Amino acid sequence: MSRVCECCGKGRTLGNSVTTRGKAKYLGGFGTKVTGITRREFRPNLQSVHVTTANGTSRTVRVCAQCIRSGAVKKRIRGVPFKLTKAAEIAAKAGKRK
């Protein structure tokens, strides 16, 4: 299973992990010094989400959190939402007017 978003294709990126030592100048020190730089890997925040496809079926997809927040992926609706009957709606509206 690859660590890539199935919606936008976001994958791992490489960068540096910088280790510092010392106290910052604005805190009264002599400044921070870099004591080591090692390579590291930034991974996307992938989540397994149940998605409704275009033809109406649902399947599990690994999608990054950014695609979920932006609405690029439509989550599956588990069931039909609860609906009031016409008589109950009229009674509820009459109760609000009082």
C-alpha cells in the first residue's frame, strides 16, 4: 500500500532535520548554533475514507486530510436522514409560533 493520496497525488517529500544548541539572542543568549543536519522524510496525513463514486457505489480510499477539508472528496452517506411527517412538521411550526 503506497503512501500517496489517491485524490491529489501528494506523496512523501524529503527535507532536513536541523538540531540547534544555545539560547536565542532575544532571550538574552549568544544565539543558537546548528549542531547537526540529518535527512528526514515528510509524510502526508493520509486517512482511510469511505467515498461514494460517480456510479453510486462506495469504496475505501486513502486521501490526505487537505483533500477531505477542501471538499475534493465526497464522503459516503451511511443512511437516509430522519424526516418528519407533514403532520409533525405542522405541529413543530405551530409550537415555535407560541
